[in-house]
Amino acid sequence: MEEMSRNLVPPKNIMSTLKDRDPNNKTTAKQLYNLSHRLKLKMRASMTEMQHLSKRLVETGYFFKHRTVVADGSEHVQDIFFAHPKSISLFNSFPTVLLMDSTYKTNKYKMPLFEIVGFTSTGRSFNVGFAWLTNEREDNFTWALEQCVSLLRNEDVRPKVIVTDRDLALMNAVSEVFPTSAAMLFDTERYKYVTDALFPPPRRSKHAIATKDKWFTFPDMGYVVATHFQRVVVQLSNMEKCGASRTCFPLRGKPPSDTSDLDSKIICIGALADHFVLVRLKVGCLIPPTAHQWKNSCSEEAADWEPMFLDRMQKFGELLTIERAGDDLVTIGKGSKDDPLEL
């Protein structure tokens, strides 16, 4: 029993093993839990719980950082961050998407456990790291995220997408530590929607591809592309079948200082009933208004993208008003694959 307890076998599994070996064994669950408790006390010896945790993390090769605060004349541990070596290796191989959230009631000190989760290229999740925080303030999240950044071996590599809940302190910390990453808000349906689009779920056939309803969905994937490539992504569509036309600006990153060739920064997609087409725009062409979610989620530096195209969007709105009124409409032609229509 002692050997199995030392190897972290749960008491219920120990009980099952003992009963399999000897059906007449009278050991009770309470005895096993008492044994486990005595072993923990024996291993800890004279060390405090915090000293024992630090010792075990170091012995098992974890990346481990902590910071302290002095209060009432004594030093107290404030926050703890730790990550398994295999998690660090996976994070460096797959840093594209991170999901962050806190869980509660994990310890008797009532410290929230901050979890950072990554995703492989096959859509499997893995734990990047954990942090016990004294509270959920921006400073605590910022410190934990800075430890997460230090796990990356390449200083130029940063996550492309970070998914969080609506915790304002965490959102502000993400914006500070990961200024170039696209931030998305989390709920169960939205999380599955985005991850299915980024990592297509395997189908029963041998080809693992996304279903049609996940093909480059707007506006979510529009923001991802705009932020990753630092481009303006324009969606032109028939409102009745594909929703309103809209423009997605990057959520992070400064706009170009040279404004002489803004048209090269535009990627225009035409949304048809069941697929997308790449649209070639004339120089100075009008573009639809900004997708409304952008203003609520963009960083302060990224907010400068919109004013550079504001005059085009205003004129687009004026033309849309004329179209809705049905006045002065003229058919300019019909394009084809061999003879595309240039707008």
C-alpha cells in the first residue's frame, strides 16, 4: 500500500487492487486515506507546505517562478507560476492559440488557479502553465503572462490568437504583454466555433477538413487574418444571403506610417451563397463600414487603422443609401472566370 501511495495511485485504485489480490482483505477507504496523509507528513518532514512544494517542483524539473510581498514585518509568497518541461516543448512547437481562464476552490488558501492552455496542429489541447495568484488584479495577471512569455525560446514568436473570458483585468494584461495578438472573448459556443475553424475536426473520411459552415467565417476569422498579416480584410456580400458587407481591421499592431499605397494593405473577399472569391479592387475603391465588434476589442495603437480609410467608408455608405432607395442604379456588367469584372 505504501509503495502505491508513493507512486500517487489514488486510494480508490489501491482499494480495488487489494480486493483483486485478496477478496477477504478488510482494509477500508478511511485507512487508505489516513495512510496517504501520514506519508505526506513524513515526506514533508519539518518543511512548510510552501517549502515542500518548491522542493518538489525543482526535483521534478518544472519551470518554477514565484514572487513575494512583505507584510507585517514578514515575507509572504504572493504568486506562483509553474510549467512542466513537456508543456514548454509543446508551447514552443505550437504557440499560435492560447486559452486563459481561472478556476476556484482548488486549495485551502482560496487562491484562484490561473490556467493557460494551448492547441496542437491537430486540435488537441495541452496545458502550457499554471499560476496560483493572490487575487485577480491586472498586476497579478501581467506577472503570470510575463512568465509565460519567458517560456518561448524565440523572442520574435508570439501567439496569434488569445481567448479569454470577460475579465477586464485579464483583458488589459493580455493587451499589455501580447500587443500583437488577436484577443477574443470566450464562451463555450464561441470557443468551439473558433477552434473548429482554426483546427478542422476530423471527419469519418480519410481527409480531415472543416465543414462548409466553418470555411473562413466572418467576422471571427476576418479578425484573425487581418491581425496576423497586418492587412485590412474587406468582405463584400449580398446582404440577403450572406449578411452585411463589412471591413475588419487588425485588432493589434500599428498602421503603416507610409500612407501612399494603402490599397496594397487591403484583402477583399466576395462572399457568395456557398463559397468565397478573391475580389480585385481599383485604386482608391470605396470599402464598407467597420465591423462593429472591432471598436470594442482593438488595442489603442490599432485604433489608428480606421481613420485612414474613413472617407472611403463614408462614401460607401452614401452609395448604399442610394441603392436601398432604388434610384439611379446602373448595371455596369457581369463578370466571369475568364473575364473578371474589376470594381
